Amino acid sequence: ELDKRVEKLEDNQTLSPGEYNYISKRVGQSINGFIKDRGLQIESDQRKLLYKDINRGINEVSNIKTRSQLRKQHFDIVTEFIDNWNPSTATMMSIRQKGLEKMKLI
């Protein structure tokens, strides 16, 4: 009984700054890898859509509202999600539309 309570307390601790920074670094690496692998030439507003997409997924798989609410119990599932992340079709279409809008302005 006591062991279960201790484990629950440990799981509900916030991530250490190092763990939180690791997640943030992995998010950036995942996005940059996706852009490079696809040979995309995108602007910052299009890149923001990718960050929004991956953060929405992180929040969904860990059942939180913002990434700052991540707990130790979420660390493994979030890193697995980041490793397997691909943007949604809606995000990719939005990126494409923003690119087409920019081309029309030139």
C-alpha cells in the first residue's frame, strides 16, 4: 500500500528541467528531421503549424492541456510519440496553402 502511494507520488512529479529540455529538444529535432527528409522549403509561419501539430499530439497522448503540465509518468509515452510523429493531413494541407498564398503575393 505504501509502495503504491510512493510510486503514484513519483509518477505525478513534474518533469525535471533536464527532462523538460530533452522533450523540447526532441520536438525540434523531429520537426527539423521531417522538414529535411521531405526536402521542404518552408517559412516560419508554416513551421509554427508543425510545432502546433506535434504539441497537440503530445497533449493528447498524455491527456494534458499544455506541455508544461507533463509529469514523469508521461515521459516514456511522449518520447515514443515524438519518435513516431508525422504531421496530420490537415496540417500538411495548411502548410501547402500558406505556401501557395505566399507565391500569389510575389
